[in-house]
Amino acid sequence: MTVICPPPPNKATFTTVHLTGEIDLATKDALRNQLLRALRRTAGLLVLDLSAVSFCDASGLGVIVGVQRRARVRGVAVAVTAPRPAMTRLLRITGLDRSLPTLV
């Protein structure tokens, strides 16, 4: 799993985080740390670009849900963009598609 999050000059209105590879038990801690770091640097919207995510298990979804909860407390929305078909199905099956909007 790779997380690419270009640093904004100041606290940005939105931040896009590009995730690549597998999001699973082996990568969840690093993912959580990177997403929380990105959350601290954004003021309005945290966008997770899932276009290069090849796999995501329950622990990966748990990280995303946990970050979304922390974001709500800070008044920041979380959305996803460009999920692959398997990820789209996973979000729909778990019901996360109702609380985690997909940007096009």
C-alpha cells in the first residue's frame, strides 16, 4: 500500500489522498497514520482516490470508517473517488456507499 498526499502550503479546503495497492491487516496501521495526518491538514473535505487500490479487506474498511468518524468531529467531510468495480461493490454491500459519497 502506498499513500501519496501532497502537502498543502497551509490548511487546505480539501485534500486528496491517492491510495495504491492493497489495504488490509498488514497495511492498516500505516494507512491510519497517513490519513490522520492528511485530516489534520484539511479544513473541509478529505478525498480518498481509490483508483489504484487493488484489494481492501474489513480492516481497511475499518480504518476508513474510523477516519470518517474523526473527520466528522472536526467538521470535515470524507468522500471517495474512482473506486474500482470490486471496491464499489464492497462499499455497496457494507452500506458505506450511503455514508461515504463517491465523487465523479
